[in-house]
Amino acid sequence: GAVVSQHPSRVICKSGTSVKIECRSLDFQATTMFWYRQFPKQSLMLMATSNEGSKATYEQGVEKDKFLINHASLTLSTLTVTSAHPEDSSFYICSASAPGRVSNEQYFGPGTRLTVT
Amino acid sequence: AQSVTQPDIHITVSEGASLELRCNYSYGATPYLFWYVQSPGQGLQLLLKYFSGDTLVQGIKGFEAEFKRSQSSFNLRKPSVHWSDAAEYFCAVEPGTASKLTFGTGTRLQVTL
């Protein structure tokens, strides 16, 4: 159990376009989802926390108008990178957690590799 | 603010040798503690976690970790490393209030045959 999927696994887009990444909890209802960004050979940096039905909470330095997060259902959160630029190229990983499961454990998706040309 | 330190950026061990990856945290109380493994281009897989109780925690793939409150450490160990263990290992902490994880910078493990 506790499977989280991401789609797509890889995406290449042109500079100035927008790209949407989906994060789904497949076998549980995720009241909270997290979005991380990971640069090559670096650690994961939390971008934002989203709770179902409410606005996401962004970490300091993360542009909320550039990285749009929607958590419209208990099994789906989306991250939209708007007006993407080459510096947005990165590995984006989501995770999900839920009450009633093992306390405070996050279940991670496989990640999405974004390349902006 | 809480922080996590993994002092070893890169470790190389021979297959069959023992392994210890270090993790120290800075936090006022005892947080929840985690070790994750990441293979290249993949997401994170949870190896083990400590919430409370027995300070020696057993995880998957033969890994274990020991929580030492006096040293603010949560080192990961494996008695005999396999070539498939080569990956990036991340230690993470959480305050225990259903808030966010803070990750260490990671330790890249290379296994020589």
C-alpha cells in the first residue's frame, strides 16, 4: 500500500510555456501533499505544502505565481510551472501523507524530470 | 530552526564490508527521524524510521539505525553491503507535529566489487 504516482516521469518543454505535473495517491486519501525540488547531486528542497481544498503554503523564496499548486481532491495534486525558463529545469518530487496512517510518514512519488529548452 | 547534517558527502566501501552513514540533527526536542534511499533518477524509498521506543530500529534491505539522544545522532548501518546498495542516502527529521521534513544533504554510497 501507500503508492504515490507522478505523471509525466519526464517532460521537455520550450522556454515560456507552461507544464503541469500530476501527483496521485493510488491507494489512500492524502489530506496533505508536498512538492519538492531537487537539483543534480543535491538534497530535496521543500517548495510547498498543500492541503486538500485549501491554498498551498509556499516556502520562503518560492514564487507562488510561477509554481501553481492545486489540491482539488484527496488523491490528486498538481504542480504547474508557468512561463518555464531553463533555470526551472529540475527533478520535481511529490509526497503525500494522511491521518490514520503511520504518523507523519510521507510517501514519495517517483519524481518528474523537467527540462526547459 | 531544525537542521540535519550528513558529514560524509561520498563513501566508498567494498562489497561485503560493513557500512555506517552518519546523521546528526539539531532540534530542541526529539524529532521523528527517517532514512531514505534514492537510486539515480528515482524517487525516495523509506528505509526505516524512528518515532519513539527502542532506539535501535530495523529497516528494509538489512539496514538498521540507532538513535542516540545524547549525541543527537541517528546513524544508519548495514553489516554487509551489497553492490545493489549503491545509491544516495538521505537522513530526514520532522518535529513530530505533522509538519514538514527537513533533509540532510545526502551521502552517495559507492560499492566496489
